[in-house]
Amino acid sequence: MAEKILILSGSRSDEKIVKKITDVLDEFGVEYKQEVASAHRNPEKVEKIVKGTFAEAIIAVAGLSAALPGVAASHTLCPVIGVPVSAKLEGMDSLLSIVQMPPGIPVAAVGIDNGKNAALLALQIIALQEKEVEEKLVEYREKMKG
């Protein structure tokens, strides 16, 4: 079965944030693929991964200059969600790098280190076409009401 969501991280050091994403996707039973590829050290690998995926959404986790979400978005029409990591400057550098994309190459962004919201946003994108995921999201929100 092909992945519904592609998770890209720029470094193995982002694993704590990636785990927040995979925990949610596992809870929802949605297939994903996880890859590590640096936009700066190996842009060819990033391009190959992005162009080769059949995912319906991409989550790109990036710290420091946070180029990964934008680079991924430049190679696909698939929605890309950037997760800024608090590697330096309390994550503000990463956040601004993601949200300040030039016109024509949009990237969605969630809060600093907020892999959980990235996963939920990706699931909402998938739920537009998949009723089962939509129903699970409705249940999830009902449980949040306590």
C-alpha cells in the first residue's frame, strides 16, 4: 500500500518532532513513509524523494534555516506542511523561513515543534477524499470535548 503522507526531516536530530507526527498517524491508522534528507547537504535526494512519492500530503520538519519545506514544495503540487524546530533562536528562525516563502510556492506552517498539529492538518487534507479518515477526525474532536 502506498503512503498517504510523506514525512521528511532534515536531520536525525529531528526525531523527537517526527515521533509526535508518527504517533498521531499511527493512532489514525494512516500509512506514511518517513525519510531523512537535508535540503542543504543533499538537495538531489530531497528532489528524488518528493518527485517519487504518491503521498497526498507532505510534512517537512526543519530547523535552523528551515529550507526543507520550501525545497520540497518547489518540486510538487502536493500540499506541504512545514514544522519549524526550535534548534536555534527558540525556533523563530525556522518559523520565519517557512512562512515567508516567495509568492507562487506556498507552504503551510504549524507552530514551533508542533508535529501533532502537522499530522492532524495532513489528516484533514486526506479526509477531503477519504470518508473513513474524516469520521476518525470527527471522533477525535468529540473526545477532545471531554
